Amino acid sequence: MIESTMHTQWLDTETSSGLGKQLKIERETHKLEKRLCRQVGQAIIDYNMIEEGDRVMVCMSGGKDSYGMLDILMKLKSRAPIDFTLVAVNLDQKQPGFPDHILPDYLGKLGIEFHIETQDTYSIVKKNIPEGKTMCSLCSRLRRGILYRVARELNCNKLALGHHRDDMLQTFFLNMFFGGKLKGMPPKLTSDNGEFIVIRPLAYVVEKDLIRWAEHRKFPIIPCTLCGSQENLQRKQIGNMLREWDKKYPGRLETLMTSLQNVVPSHLMDARLHDFKNLRTTGEPDALGDIAFDEESFPAPGTLPGVQVVSL
């Protein structure tokens, strides 16, 4: 009898502990969903990404980012104050072993309008790029031209891409370290042919949140065997650097992202953005004027938002 009671208590304890853990997971998942919707919604508002009557082509690669983008956009569409249309589009580049049934099956179950475009760009890239060289440039040019044509045929006026905050920071540092320019990945821009508006609704979303969301939603991820498998790419080096910063200096990436939204052309060196040659004194105080002999001051580490200071 005592043994039976103890056994029941063990079971009750395990059940209680299991329920508590499950409730915690559900709460965290709910918070994650709210955060994703809030961040995507804020980016859309801040940059006026989607307007009444827009027909948005959501570019689907089969990776976690594009799955997450479509998922959140569909949630926002159901409660948005404006009417717009989402069209999911995937380009099947005929990579060997590519499971071409996964996306059509998934999108068909969602009940969303979708289009699968099949073009053998894989053979073109492999034929023209020597073994070991980066394939991204040619691949992206071919893909871009095809997607523009598809957008035209589907009467879409906007193209949504799944680049997130970490992608945008990586691009900024890639341009600075390897391209010699202060240039990032904008949240909204016209396409290079001037025909479409390209938007990045995940501009405020961090990659680790998308990873967690993909795990929760169990998206059928399709790995890229063309460029995704290439090692030692410069983007990967920058990505590793940013991840290391994020571990060692919490809050640094948030501050970096904020800096991209607070540009002071007069304190850089581009004469096309600021007329240094014809600069004259006015005799009036200037809040942006140079303090000349004073050291530049910055907030103490403990006052930066989201930064945790650890004393060793």
C-alpha cells in the first residue's frame, strides 16, 4: 500500500512538473509570436511597406526565414486595417536532389495563392563558375531576372524578401570591410529595373527568433545545396563575428542596428552628402557643430539599452 502511494506521488510529481514545463514553453512561444508580429508590423508601418490594394509576391526559398516571413505576414493580413494580397512564389532551380514536392504541398495546405517557377539555373551556374569559386553573384542575378518576370506575369507590384536584422548588419560590415563603402541592405527600395518595390518585412527580427519560430511551427525546411554549402564565404566570416559579439557583449547588435537609423552625414567624409567645400561660418550655435578639442563622449556601458555589465 505504501509502495503504491509512493508510486502515485512520483507520477503526480512528474505530471505536475511536466505540465509546468509545458506551460512555460507555451508562454514563451506566445511571447515569441507576439514579438515577431509586433516587429514585422512596426517595420511595415515605419517604412510604409504595404499599402491598400498591394499585391505582394512573397519570395519563398524553402528556408526558415521565408517560411517565417510568410507565416507572420499571413497572421498580420488577417487583422490588418487595409486590404492586400499575398502570393507565395518559389523558384525551383533544378538543383540535384531538390525535393520539389515539399513547397507545393505546404502552400497548398495553407490555402494561399502560390506559384512554382521551374528554371534550370543550377546548370548555368555550375557551367560558368569554376569549382571552389563563389556562386552567389551569378545565381542571384539569374534568380532576380526570373522573379521580376514572374512578378510582372502575376501582376504583383511589391516583392517581399526574407532578410532579417542579422542579414542587414552582415551586409553593412561586408560593404565596409570588403567594399570600401558605408552601405547596407535597405528595408525598402525600388528594384534595379525600376519596376517594383522590394520590401524586407523582417528588418527588425533577429535570426535566433526565426530559428525558434521555425522549430515551433515545424516548417519543412529545404536546405540549399548550391550556395548554402560553400564554406569560408566572407558573409559567413562576418556572421561568426556578429554572433561572437552578441555572446560577449549583449546589446551591441541592437545598438549597431539603431546606428543605421541615425546617420549624420556632416560627421562622415562623403562630399556628395555634405557640402564640405562651401562650408562657411554663420556665427550661430550649431548642435551638430564640431566640438573640436573635446573628446567624443559616449554613454557608459551600464546605460546602454539591453546591455548587461558583468564584473569579473
